[in-house]
Amino acid sequence: MVNPKLSKQFDTDKRDIILNLESIQVTLNVCIEQGMLDEDAQFYNELIELIDEARLVKTYPELEEVITKAKILEEDIDGWLSMNHRETLSISWPKISK
């Protein structure tokens, strides 16, 4: 039987991760609209795939994997923003406590 408290925390962590990814997506969209190039829509496509993956996770190990991928993507996008003289992201990711 699933602990209801754990289940509620999982849902909260999952929601927070999806909101973080959507926040990155908004920033990315604004920059692209302002003329910054996302070569072959690489960042955009990775972000969409990661948002979809986050929506489908059902366990903490899967959620941790999404966070790891999200942090790497955030760092890549931060580098891209910095190279284009833009303010970088500063996202706080949930600490997973099983």
C-alpha cells in the first residue's frame, strides 16, 4: 500500500519539476522570438521531451532521473544564454526525500 503522505509529496515534487521545465520553456521561447538561434531546435525539442517524460513518471527513481536530465539541460541553456549576453536561469530543483 502506498503511503498517502509520500504520494502527496511525490505529486508536489513532480508538479514543481514540471513547472520548472515550463519556466525554462518560456525563457527559451522569448529568446527565440527575439532572434536567438536554437540550432535545429535542439534545446526546444529536448525540453519538450523532458516535460513529457516528467508527466509520465510514477516513481522517485524516475523523478530523480528527470531532475538529473533537467539540470544538465538547464546548464546547457545557461551557457547558450550567457554566450548571447543574456541573464542566465536560476532554478531551484526539489530535493527528493523518499
